[in-house]
Amino acid sequence: MKPNKLIKMKILLLTLILLASCDAPRTDRKVAAGSTSPSLFNPYMGTSTSGNTSSGTTTGGTTTGGSTGSVVIPADASACSWSMDGASGFQSQSAHLDPNGEDTPSEGAYTICQSSSNPSDVYIQTKSPQSIEQICLIPTYHTGSNSVYVGEPRCLNTSSNTTLYKVNLIKNRVGFTSYPITGVMMMKDKAYDYGAPFYQKILSPDAYIFCSQWLAQYGDPSYCVAFQAGGHYVYHQF
């Protein structure tokens, strides 16, 4: 391996270790400042498949579940399409939420809906229970082809497919607290192998935030290109 590549890998590993050591628990994570640099995750990359955009309704992080076994629809989420039986009627689908290899979009069906009364509150229901790895939701803002994350990841297990889970998204990225939440990056709290320039296995939320901060600070999209190529996420706009 070339010396400069080895040095770069060591710097990245040290940076990720420092980020992790400063992080709070996943459900109470803080994020660093950034800029409104153009994002690679624009709203027209695809439709409801892993690594692509899904249009529809909401997502979040501090959680409250509905009644398992019966679907309770809150008044502020009644405009969205929910499954009454946990098997059909979902609004969107993504192979990323398929627990059996991330291959079948229909097994990753879900509805995510932004509250009509509080844009920071979102509700999520998934066809396939996500009880091994948590699902993390990162609030975003977009305008045209530009998008930025505006707050920390909020993560939860969706262990029942007949429960609507309420999550409160937090806008705490310095310089972005006044931006409205117009979408979310949704991904499993799971480590994947990412290619150059990562060259290692990293938790998806950490890889996304690192690439976004690197792009904002240095104008270098290479880490976000590697994250995007992995396809282990769903970009959902409300």
C-alpha cells in the first residue's frame, strides 16, 4: 500500500474514533457544524429502492409506540396511508428495510409521516419488524438539488408491524436550527464495508455524517460518493 494512502486511512480512522468518543448515546447524539454545500443525495435519484429517494410523509427519533396488534392512527397523522394488517397498504417501499439481505423492496414496505401539527414529530410503520438493528432517522432540509442534514440521528426499533412509532426529530446542527425539516435520511444503525476513500467497515449514520461534514469543510465529495455507492440508506422527502 502506498505511504500516502496509508497515512490517509490512519487520519480517517483517528477522526472516526474521535467523533465516536465525543458522541452521546445514539438516541441523544449531537452533530457538528457545516455549510449548505450541494448534496449528492438529490431528490431525483430513484424511487423507493435502497439508496434512493422516496417521496411521501415523515420520520423521527424519541419514540412512543401505538397498541401492538391493533393500528391506532393519531389525528395528526390521519392524512397518511397506513397498513391496517401489517402486510399491505403501506405508502412506500425500500429494499434497504428488507431484513433478509436487502434485496426485495416489497419486504421493506413502510410508511413515514410528518405530523400535521408539529413538523418535528414523525410517525413510522414498517412491514418487516426491525428489531435487530435500529432504524436511524436524520432530519434534512432541501431546496432544488441541494440538501443538508439539520440535526442528530434519532434511532429506534420497530418491533411490531401493526404499531405506529412516534419519533421527535431534533434540529441541533449549528447554523441550521432555523431550517424547516423537509425530509429524512433513513438507514439502519449497522456497519457496512465502504470502499475508497473509507477503506473500512463503518456504521451507516457515522459514514453519512462524516461524508457530509467532509464535503462541507473541504468541498471533496469522495466520501459521499462512496456512501452513495453502498446504497444502504433511503432518502425520504415529505
